[in-house]
Amino acid sequence: MVQEILIELVKGIGRFFIHPSVYITLLFSILIGYVRVKRERRQFRTRLLWGWTETKKFLLDGLIWALIISVVSVVVGLVIPNSWLWVYSAWMILFILLFTYQFGSAVYAIALGTATIYAMYTYGWSLDLFSWTISGLDILQNGIVPIAIIAGLLLIVEGVLIQKHGASQASPKLVMTARGVEAIVYHVKRLWLLPILLIIPGDVIPTYLPYWPQFSLGETTFSLVLFPFVIGFQQKSQHSLPIHFFAGYGKIVWQLGIVITIIAAFGYFEPLVSAIALLVGVIARLLITIIKYQQEKTGNYAVSPQSNGVMIAGVLSGSPAEKMGLLIGERIVKVNGQKVENEQELYEAVQINAAHCRLEVLDSNGELRLRQHILFRHDHYRLGLILVR
């Protein structure tokens, strides 16, 4: 039996690598990085992050969370219907191909997949795909509980990823204000791939304990599959600094995920409760997107030219500016004792003492702090700063 389970596990992992969404997500992650770097070079003559950042981290960022959800899925016994996985995959791939990820949260594709499979059941629709026949399913009685729980768990992961990586991967974008001056908005566009181990109906693994799986869908034997779930995210911050905006945004999303997961679990006693939880998750996630968009659309720009000092719009990785701890939204008011009010004055003041640079900086709270750094010949001649002109 152990050998059969191990063989099935290897087969389940192998299915992950033949799923088209894995390669589509990889391709579009490369495209996101390419578009970002091209825009940054056009506007700032340099890139802030390595061009392969989105590609390198599309899998790594969420790997530990995928493992956690996999353990929960298998231990609790969340059996997912095969037909739902097919339909969900179609919606997920469609969302990736659209290349606009304001609605890239996994909860949207999960809800649409659920509604589609139920509509197919209601109207007797079916679809022949290669050697498989995809037919409808009374999802309210067979599968809504584990599906809603997975949706809640993915919302938690989405929120954590936004909170942890949103600000660090925000890309500055130069815009013109209504007054005709330059300002900066920060744009985050990401795809995250989560390989999650799922239990599906099959003929390999029998129920080996009386309490596993809890959500069996009426089956007595099961299989394992490593399935790729994709989370997309796209948002910009204008009125708030990225470090504050994305931390708060992510917190709201993972808190919503906890609520949805708890409500969905009560569907064990009444499946309709899980359906309601999934619907609430979609509506609430949509409201978060709309509200945050409207909040950032109005008000002053957090990073724009100031009369007192030079505003920092970006800091290059590994640069003297990063080593000095300079942050987006701070204002450099003096360099080597000289007051500076524009980019030219700043770099002229640096040359006063090219070997040892001393800065007086006002942080986002208006508090003055001193920063200094020994400059070497190989250091970036602009200190690694992107400034608002």
C-alpha cells in the first residue's frame, strides 16, 4: 500500500508539469518584467529591479504557503471534484491571458468555476475534451465545502504576499499632474504560482482512517494531484507611499481570507453556508479593489517635487543610497553641508567631498536624520537614486 501511495504521489507531481497554466504563468511573468524594465529605462534611464525578478519569484514567493495549504488539504481531507478542476483551470488561464490583474485574485476564478460547473449540471451541458468528458456537477451537494475552504486559504496567502512583497516590488511610473508638474505613482503587477497537493476521486488510495477524508464526495478511493493555483495582483499607489499602502492592503485581504475560511468550514454541517462564504469572498475582495483604487485616485501625490529638498522616488538595489538606508518618499535637504533644491544641485554638492558623502534627510514624518557613506570609484555616480525632477 505504501508503495502504491508513493507511486501515485510521483504521478500527481508529474501532472503539475503538464498543466498549461504553469508555462503560461511563467511566460507572462517574463512579459511583466520585460514591460516594467522597458518603461523604467525609458522614463529614468535605468531599471530599479533586475528584469527577471518577477520570473524568479513567481514560484519562490509562495512556495512555503503552498506547502502549508497542501498539508491542510491532505490532513483534513479536502476532496476536490475532477470536473471542477478542469473548469477552474479554463477560467484561471483566461484571467492570466488578459494581462490585467486587478481581478487576478484566485477567488474570482474559483467562484466562476463553481458557477459554471453548477450551470452545466442544471442545464445538462457537457464538454468532450480529448479523451475526457467534462460534465456538470451538483456542486452545492458535492464539493462546495472544500472548494470554499481552498478559496479562503488562497485569500490568506494572497494577502500575505501583497503585504510582504508589494512595496519592495513596486515600480515607479512618471506621470504629469493636473498642474503640469511631474509626479510618481507606484505600480505593482505580479503573478504567483502555488503548487498545492490535492485529493481527488480516484482508484489508488482507499480510506485508511475512519476520519479521513472529511469531505469524501461519497467516494471510497482517491488519488493525489499537485495542482497549480495562480494568484494575480495589480494595483497602484499614488496618495500613499508604497510601504504603507501595500502593507495595509495585504492585511485587509488576509483578514478577509481568515473570515471566509472559518465560515466555509461551517459548511460541513450545511453546504449552503460554504456557497455563501464563497460569494461573500468575491464581493468583499471586489470591494477592497474598488475602495483602494478610489482612495489612491484622489488626493495629493505622495511623491512629487517639493520646494524644500529633493524627493526620492526610487533606490537602486546594492547602491550607496540603499546602504545609507535612504527610502522612497524622503527628501534630501543638504549634501555635504550644502542646501539642495534640485537634482543638479544635489550631484554638484556630492562632488564637494566625493570620497565621503554626508546627507541630511527629512523622512515621511518630517523628522531630520543624518546619513553618510564612503564612496568608491565603482559606486553608482548618481548614488543609485531616482529623484523627482
